[in-house]
Amino acid sequence: MTSAPVLALRGVSKRFGAVQALTDVELEVHAGEVVALVGDNGAGKSTLVKTIAGVHPIDDGQIEWEGRPVHINRPQDAQHLGVATVYQDLALCDNLDVVNNLFLGRELKRRGTLDEVAMEQKARELLDTLSIRIPSVRIPIASLSGGQRQVVAIARSLIGEPKIVILDEPTAALGVEQTAQVLDLVERLRERGLGVILISHNMADVRAVADTVAVLRLGKNNGTFPVQQTTQETIIAAITGATENAVTRRAARTAEAAK
Amino acid sequence: MSNDTKTTPNTMPGPAVDPRLLQRESGLSGYLTEFVRKVRGGDLGSLPVIIGLIVIWLVFSLNDDKYFAASTAEFIAYYMVGIGLLAVGLVFVLLLGEIDLSVGAVSGLAAAVYAVLSVNDHVDPWLAVLLTLLTGTAIGALHGFVFAKIGVPAFIVTLAGFLAWQGVMLWLLGNSGTINLDDKGLNHFLSGNSYFLGGDISGAYILAVLAVASLLFGGFSEQRRRRSAGVPFKPTSELVLRAALLAIGAFGAAYVLNQASGVPNALVLFLALLIICDFVLRRTSYGRKIFAVGGNIEASRRAGISVPAIRISVYAISGTFAALGGLAIAATTNAAGQAGGDPNNLMMAIAAAVIGGTSLFGGRGRVWSALLGMLVIESINAGLYMLGLTLDIQYMITGGVLLAAVVVDSLSRRTQKSSGRA
Ligand SMILES: Nc1ncnc2c1ncn2[C@@H]1O[C@H](COP(=O)(O)OP(=O)(O)O)[C@@H](O)[C@H]1O
Ligand SMILES: [Mg+2]
């Protein structure tokens, strides 16, 4: 990618008491790019995402937005810039219908009262352009499947017209079919020119949709790879921090046994 | 049934399409099939309570042929208002998934405050009403504050309030124990001999016409907007059916009340407040926030809703309605007395809200449940009173009805869960 990144982290550090959660982390996300953020448990992925989303302000380093340095101290700062975050626990209201969930907190109004018609119209447009299939936009969230809820949560993040969407393990709890639906949706976000940061433990998902893989290890960058030109072994080596690791040892053992 | 295949999500080709559109194209019969499907899915709506009402009326009429009389209706219509107002405030609280055990005590205190201000201190009666209502608001806000900001469970906060405000009421009423009220201001308006348009026969019919006309007008203007926006709308047959049902109820009630003395002004105030509250809950973003907090606190917080502000304001609303209910209850006897804080009023109000269909689990309900629930409770009370049954039996039966309502609520929640709706 040649154009300036929409979002860039330069030497970002974050400390929690005695824990140095992030050290000099660099990350770039371009428009229309899906960046997979991978790393072992405790590597700092969630912390990194939370610094971008404004949940934890950074201690050191710089965040650049479209080339300009910015300060993100509160979730609202991130929202105003155009960062939308879909957390792993989806946070939808089961008792409200799809339209009301999509617009929760930013309802459209007409003469001071809720404009249900406009919201329903916009919701249908949005779901249509994302090819999201749900039985009705007027049924309570409670009656949707896990995959349908996930796509509604992602669609909800798009209402504010963001430029960057962060998805924290969006497929972790989903079956095969539903995972495919969510990955399709991620591709559609890319087609719309959005930058996507996708946290995932699933290498198959990462290889399926990501353009770039950024590996975190113990709070530091441990390589950024273009997905097409990189083997799975290289990525796993970067995640575990060695060419000699549990995964390669296991592979060697099985190879040995096969002889 | 060809409709069914169309509404199954899995077989749906293409993007989001509303199955209600498909279903309701077949008119009234489609509406009925959907109704049956909803009930099977645990979404009972007002069905149990309406069936219950009819059963109650039948049973008492068979036992006593004087039960089915205009005077009974007048009795019910008037006496349901006081506790009904408490129930309206409780609906707001129940929508949050919380409870307010203080409404009975606050209503008693409010009557005492009003009596002391207007009778002992000769404050202008309307100003006294305003100060009384504000007292209720402040008390509710205080409960809400302790709950939302300090984190004490609402159950305990309001239980403490239940006791403490009862104590303040007794202290205010002093030695006499009862203060007789002057027949003026709101107290006159809420009293048993104040009728809409002075009890003129046209009064009741004017109200009925207004109700049906506004339902039709609202329904058709929404239909027009939805049609032009290209989103699914309710078919004319359904709008007409709804209006017809309301018309039967409204004109029937008007006719019966006119056989007696007309529509009590207390009831007119109650209905007006119900309409306002229904509007606030369903059509404003404030109301939407209440439902959201009752559905998922974390989701509401992330959507930028200030959960503490919603909680405090809802308890303030509950306190205000408790105070107004207290004034209405005092107006029935034209006195503020020690019985004002009767804990039975609290139980009746909770029972009314739940019997009327508002869920104890939060996020589901309507203010109309206060009206429906009070109709049930007062119908039972009126019947038992006529049969000469004493208070002990009344309590047992009302307790049983409350238990039945809670069981229905819990069961329908379970059905909703098993059919993936909760
Ligand atoms: N709020 C916090 N307070 C203290 N330590 C934290 C906090 N959040 C994360 N950490 C620490 O930061 C490190 C990185 O955690 P996290 O970002 O959740 O990892 P990942 O999401 O990659 O599994 C861990 O050692 C974790 O204990
Ligand atoms: Mg994590």
C-alpha cells in the first residue's frame, strides 16, 4: 500500500503498575486493508486495541490519524475520529429489536420523538448493502443465532460511519457456517474501503481474510507479514518466539513417527 | 400453509426482508396466524389478563346478580386510580429490572405532607400539591442516588425507605393521627363526587370518541409514512380491527359509567397520565434508554447511555407517582391518616403492574399494565366486598392472583428462552 495509513501507532507503550503491557509497538492500518493482530494469550492484543479505542490512554509514543498526530484519551475521542470497536462480548440488548439495537444511543429523531420509520429504512439499507440475512429487522435480538448477533453487532459499529473497525475475536464462539458469514462481512467492510483490525486465534480465518498479519509477542512487535507471501510456520514461529517451538517439535515428532 | 415457508429464516433468499410484510399481506387471517405464533412463543401480551378479567366478571356475576351493575363499574373506575398511580411508577422501575418497595410509604407520607401544608399551614392548595409532588420526586431521587451511585441494592434501599418514610409520616401526623382535608384544589378534583364535565352524559362519549379517533388517526398516519418510506406497515384491516376493539371497550365503558354518575375526574387524570407515560416510554429516546438499561446494562453503557442518570430519574418518577397516588388515595376518604402508608397498597401496586403484564425481569412491559392489573384487582375486591367476604379472604385471593401472575411471567420467560427469545 502506498497511500498514508489511516491509523498508525508509533512506538506506543503502555504500563499497568508493574506490568509493561506494550513496549514500542508499531502498527499501520490503511483504508481497505484487513490487518490481523495475532499473538499468544497475554501478548497484549486486547490492550493494544483498547488504547486505540480510548479505553486505556497510552503512556508513550504517538497515534497518528490520517498522518496527523492525535490524542485518544476517552472512548468518545476514538469514536469522533472514526474508530468503531466490536468487543468480544457483543453488548446488544436482547429485549430490543434489531433496528433499536443498531441505533441505540444515536436514535434518529423527528420533531423530538423517535423516528422509527427512518431508522427502519436506514437499517434495512445498511443490512442490504452488507448482504446480512436476518428474518426481520423488527424481531428482538434474543431470537437471533450467534452468527446473526455477531453480524448485527458489526453492522451496529458501522452506523457512525467509521474509517477503522476493530473486531476482537469475532468468530471465537461461532460454528463453521456462521464463521463464514462473519468472514464474508469482513471482506465487505474491506470492499467499502474501511480499515479492519481483526484479532483472532484462528489461523485459517486469518489466512482467509487478512491482507497483513501483525504479530505481538510479550508486548512487542514480532514481525509484520503480508499474508499471501508468508507460510503458516513463519507466523507461528513469530507468535511463539522461536523456530524451535511446541508446534515444530510436534511436527518433527509426527514426521519421525511416520518413518 | 404457504406463509410458513416464507418466514423461516433459513429458506429466506436474499437480504433482510420483513416476514410480517409477507404474512400480513393475507390480511386478517395472516394477523391471526401471527398472533397464535406469538402466543406459542411465549409472547403472551395482554391475553392472560383479558381472559382473567372475563372469568372474574363471569364468576362474580353468577354468584351475585347485582355485581354486573353500573355502580360496581363506577366503584372500580374510581377506586383503582390511587393504587393505579403507584403502579404506573412501579412499571418504570420494573422495566429497569428493579423494585421499589417504598411507594406505599411514600404515598402515605405525601398525603401527610399535603395535609400539614394545606390544612395546618394554610398554604395554597395547588402550591401544596406541587410541593408534595416535589417531595415525592426528591425522595425517589434519593433512593435512586443511593442505589445507582453508592451501589446499595435497590431492594434494600427502598426497604429502608419503606420503614423510614412511614416513620416520618407518623411523626408529621402527630397525636391526632388523622388530618381532615379541605374539599378544594386537587383534593376536590380527585374526590368521589367530581366528574368529567360535571357528569354530563356527553362527557363519557366525548372521551370515547377522542380515544378511538386518535387511535385511527395515529394508525393511518403511521401507515402512510411507512408506505411512502417503503417499509412494512400494518394493513388497514388490522388498524380497523384494533380501533373496533377499542371502540367496543371505550363506548361500553362510557355507556356503563353514564348509567351511574359519569366518568370520575380521577379516572380522566389517570388515563391522561397513562397516555403521556406510554408516549414517553415508546416514542422518546429517554424511554428507549429505560428499556435498554433493563435489557443489558453493559450494552447501554457502551452505547453512551448514562446508566446512573437513568436509574436516578426512574426512581424519581416512581417517587412522584407515589406522591400523586397518595393524594388520590387521601382524596377517597378526604383525610390523611395513619392508614395512608398501608403496606397492602404497595403489594396491590406491584401485583397490578405484574398482573397487567409487565415483567419482573426487566426490559418488557407497558404502562397500560397498571390499568389492566388494577381492573383485575378492583374487580376482585368489588366482588368480594359484595359477597360480604372479609379482608382476610380478600388478601388471600389477591395474593393468589399475584402469585399466578408471577408464575405466568416466569413461565412465559422460560418459553421465550426455549424458543430463543430471551
Ligand atoms: N487493566 C489491566 N491492569 C493490569 N494489567 C493488565 C490490564 N490489562 C491487561 N493487563 C496485562 O497486560 C498483559 C497483556 O494482556 P492482554 O492485552 O489482555 O493480552 P491478549 O489480549 O493478547 O491476550 C497481560 O500481562 C495482562 O495481565
Ligand atoms: Mg485478549
